[in-house]
Amino acid sequence: MKPLLPPIVVNGTTISAERIAAEAQNHPAPKGKPGHAWQAAARALALRELMLQEARARGFTPAPVEVAPGQIETEEEALVRQVMEIGVTPAPVDEAALRERYDAAPERFRSPTLYEAAHILIPVRPDDLAGKAQAKEQAEKLLAEVLARPDSFADLARRYSACSSRDAGGLLGQLTSGDTVPEFEAALEQLEEGQVAPAPVATRFGFHILRLDARARGSVLPFEAVLPRLRAAEEKVAWVRAARAFSERLIATADVSGIALKVA
């Protein structure tokens, strides 16, 4: 009988099904489609085997280093790193091209927006469907009270909010872009200063009665201020491109069976 999954052979070296199954735990797959994880694991191990073969062909001796406090590379990890250091040559960053990218849309590069806001949190777990309905109903009732009597916000926060900010009447102090979850910040962006959100704001924490007290929009940053960030991002992209090209060169000259090897 033909095996369900053919053996993976890389230049004469067989990668066992047991190794692939163990590696598959590190690769997410759509629900009900474990074959996706298996294929991804098989490709990763086949490419890793090519890297190890290249390192041995070059006569490298494993030289493990500490990659995190108390965490030392294995000998195989060291060989893969060493061969990548030799084989991957990223293109230099073109600062003039970065300048052109900046000049095309400088408004994308702003300092963080500052907010002063207050909220009343009615908590509920994301997976608690029955609790969500109850929490939303309670939040809507509290919101109606706030809209009818805006000066009741602080008292209602002290009585009903599940956030520690209740002790300050719901005041959250000064927030910057990125300090809160995206849904919360998106709601802040829709409000005018002094306005209460017209509906409870749903986040992973529950429902919020939200008020924006003040906002100071970030100013456009000069090119010199964003250059280090742009350069770092471009260096990462250049390294990925070079690593892909190196991997594709190894694949092009390899004898691989059992899987169509390609670079992700």
C-alpha cells in the first residue's frame, strides 16, 4: 500500500515522520486542517537540513552562543546561524530612497497623539455570551444616565466601574497612541473634546462608557527624527530578501523528494 505521507529526503538524508510531527506543533494551521502544519513543518525541516549540509560542506565547526540569558544555542542552531552569516548578504540601505518615501507622505510620521479620557468599565469575558448581553444592557442603562446627567459620570464610575480608575471618578489621566487596545483608541478618535461616546464601546475587557476630555494631536516629525526607525525597518526587509535569495539558491541545487520545497 502506498504510504499516506511520502518520506522526505534531502540530498539522500531522510527526515523522519516523528521529527516532522514534533516540528508541526510549532506551525499554526486552520482548524480541521492539520495537514497544513505538517507541510509547513516538513518544509522547515528540509530547509534546515539544507542549511546544515551547507555548513558541513564549508567545514564549519559549531560555535554556540548565548542567545538569551541562560539560553545557549544547540550545535545545529549554531551551524545554521553560522552559514546564514556567511551566505546572507543584505543590500545596503539607500538613505536617498528613505528620504523619498518620507517626502511622499510626511504626515504618516507623527509624534503620538495625547488624550485625556474617562471611562466606566462593565467587565465581561469575551467568551461569555450570556454575560455579554447582561453587561451590554447594564452599560446602556448607565450611558443613558450619563447622557441625561453628565455631572453624574464620576459618581457612577465610583459605584459601578470595574477599573481602578473608579477611585478617580473614572479619570484615566494622560494616554498616548498605543496605550490602550485598538477598539478603545478608535473610539477616542471619533469623539470631540468633552463628548461621551453615544454607545458603549466593546473591547476584550467588556463595555466602556467613554468620555474624551482633551486631545492634543501629534505633530509631523522631521526626517532626521524618523530616519533611525526607517533605516532599521529597511535593514530587516533587506535581510529577509537576502535570506530568501540564499535559501532559493540552496534549493535550486538540491535533490529533494517527498515535498515541493519553497521559501515562505
